[in-house]
Amino acid sequence: MSLLNVDSWTLRRRVLALCVTVGLVLAALGVIAAFTAANSNSRLDDVVNRASPMRAAGERLNTALVDQETGIRGFAIAGREDNLRPYTEGLASERAEIDLITGLLRKGPLEDRIRADVAEVRLRSDAWHTAVADPILDAVRTRGPEAGQALIEAGTTAQFDALRAAVTKMQNDIGELRNRSAADAKQASKRMVAIQIAAAAIIVIAGVALLLLLDRLISRPVTDLARQVREVADGDYDRHIESTGSPELRELAGDVDGMRRQIAAELSEVREARRQIEWVNDQLKQQADELTRSNRDLEQFAYVASHDLQEPLRKVASFCQLLQRRYEGKLDERADQYIGFAVDGAQRMQRLINDLLAFSRIGRLTSGFTDIDLNRVMTEVKSQLEPRAGEDAEITWSDLPTVEGEEPLLTTLFVNLIGNSLKFRRPGVPPVIRVTGGQDGEEWKINVRDNGIGIEAEFADKVFVIFQRLHARDAYEGTGIGLAIVKKIVEYHGGRIWLDLDVEEGTSIWFTLPLLAGVPVQEKVKEVAT
């Protein structure tokens, strides 16, 4: 990635470059401010700690010189040593102040000039002492006050005036040093203010630049990206999503567009699947209509079977029985056999039609679900089957629940199951039938078990098929529809039924009933009936 290709820079890199640039500029300003502050402090030090003390020392030096001149005059007039105290004190002060000024001086043209002024003051002071002060002191001490006064009156003040002029010149130069240092300090303060203003301006400019950068690379691109996403959300799934912001946002826009393409592709598949489902629903609707029509035909057939077909069948059976009673033994043996076949066939046809009608009526003629105590149902079933059971049969039940259902259908269910157990008993073995039940999750689970001949595992799926017989017709009576009726009753109540293959002896059949049975689905019942 080229450093000059700024458009390819990430937002982090741009913000980092801006912060580094601003930091370097502020650091440079900080260095300049440090030097400026040091210079300002130096100038302020010159004003406060050097120029001002030197100027004050110059004033005190001038005062000391005046005190010396006054002391000399007073001594010359009175001639007493006490009058020399201002002179001696002024002389000591002169030396101290000159030493102070000399000690405060540093290198520099102006300070060299002040140093020369101090030397001039010393020279002028020494000349005044040599030419004026010392002769007067010597005259007064040796010849009396009159000699000292005579020297004063005869002398001039030119040398003392020159001394004071030298002090004045030194003071002027010290004042110039003070003024120049103050001006430099003021200028340094102005530079500090300018640096602070520049730093503030740089910070403001950097903030504005950062805001513009964020607006250009983040705010506006995000707003535009959100607008494009809303257009896609409103249904424009072919809308291409892109971004002109930072590389991160462009990458995000690419990912969002990839997600849009994936969603659009999956949506196309969903639409195609929905069209197929709608087509299948149309087919199912047609089949449902066809099933409804078929069920109507089945009901019509049941009506015909129960009325129109029963009548000629009863007539055939009646006349066959009349022939059997009237001509039995009067014709040959074969004729009696033929008449017996006719009577048996007519009776079997009647039983088949009656069983078929009973099977078709399950769920079609309903009295509504109520709470049914299966213990009471078993009492009724045992009473009905008592003639078939005989005295040696044992029918027991325990812990049967109260369920929701139709009592006639549940009675028929147990009559068929227990009737089969009585029918398929083992020769010479008294039948033992046990009915148990209990709750299993959200359903009742009920078992009917006997000690009969049992059912082979290979016939487990066939025993519940209508008219499916596992034995010859002459071996056991019946039409083979009993377990089919049982299965339809169980499914009508919302349960399921199966053969238990894990028993070693007899037959064990399990079926379930819901804890809370719902209204049976008539279409499902009709489908089972068909």
C-alpha cells in the first residue's frame, strides 16, 4: 500500500496520522514555548534580581557620596571627629554599593558599559578624595578648622560634580538595562500568548478536521448505507449495496451486499418452494374433495348395504333354511351338502355385512366424549362375555383410569379384545385375562394380556388389518374384523395400538388414550374408514 494513496488508508490510519501530525506540531510549539518561557524568566530575573537592585544600589551610592561631602564640610566647620561620622559611613556604603553593582553584572555590551561606568565612578571618587577630602581632613587635624574652611572656600565643586555626573551616567545605563530586560520579558510574554493561541488554533483545526473526516468517512456513508439497507428491507432485493466511506465501511458494505445476495437466493428458493407447496396444497385439496366424495359414496354404500342388500340376503338365507328344514334327509347326501353350503354362505355374508357396517359407523355416528370409568366398562364387558367365558375363565383388572371418550365404543373395544382372548384359548387350559393401566407422560397406557395361543411376530402388522385372518375359517369363528375395529376405535380417541412381541406366552396388546381427549378429526376418521 502506497503512503501517498490516502484513499486506501483505513479510518484508524487516517485518525492516527492526524493525531501524530497534530502531536508533532504541538510538541514543536511546546519546545518553542519552553525556550520562550526560559528567556522570559531570564529577562524577568534581569529586571527583578539584577537591574532593579543595581539601580537601587546606585541611588544609595549617590546618597553615600553626598553624605561624605556633607561630613567633610561639617568637620571643616566644627573640627570635631563626631562630624566625620557621615563621611566614614558614606565611605563604607560607597564601597559596599560599588561591590554590589559589580557583583550583579554579567557579560554583554550594555553590562560592559555599566562596568566601565562603575570604574569611572571609582576613578572620580578617588580623585575627589585625593584632591578635596583628604587635604581638608589633614588641614583641620593639623592646623585647625580655619585651615579646613580656607581650603573649602578656595576650592571648587568641579571634581565632586564630575563624580556625581559619573554616578548619574551609571544610573542611566542601569536604567537602560532594566528597560531593555523589561521589554524583552514583555516580548517573550507576547510570544507565549501567541504560542498558546497557535496551539489552541491547531487543536480547534484538528478537531474540525476530525469532525469533517468522521462526517465524510463515517456519518454520511453510514446514513447512505442505512438507506440502501432499508430499500432492501422494503423489498428491493436486487438493490446493489455499496459504500464510498472508509475502507472498513466499504468492506462492511461488501459483506452486507453478500448477505443480501445470499438472502435473495434463499428467498428465491423459498418462493419456489412456496409455489410448489401451493401446488401441492391444490392437489391435496382436490384429493380432499375426492376423498369427501368417496366418503359420501361409502356412506351411500353403507346405507345400501344396510337396507337394500340386507333384504335379498335375508330372503336367500330364509329360503335356504326352509329348503334345509323341509328337504333334509329326503334328497340324496350331496343335495343336503349343497343346501348346507348355501345356508352357511348366506349366514357368513350377513355377518360380514353387519361387521362392515359396524366398522364404518365408528366415529360417524357420535354421541360426544364424556368421562368414562374403565372399571365400570370392564364390569359391563365381563357381564356381556360371561356366557362365552364359562366358569373356568378368569378376567381381572386393576388401576384402570377414567378417560374421555364414547362409552359404547370403548365397551366394543374391550369386548373385541377380551373376546379374542377367550376365542383363542389353549385347549385344556383355563383362560386368564388381565387388564392393567397407568399414566405414561401425557397419555394413559393400557394393556390386555392373556395366556392363549399367542400371535407370531411375523403377523404383528397383519392382525389389525380388516378381514385379515390368521387361521382357517373352520378353525375359529368370526370374520377377522375385530382387531381392525379395535384399532379404529383407539385411533378415533387419539391413541395408538400395537402388539407386544416380548411376551413368552399368550398375547399382549397395548393401546394408549390421551389424558385430555380432543374432538376427533372427522376427516381423519373418514380417511381411516376409506
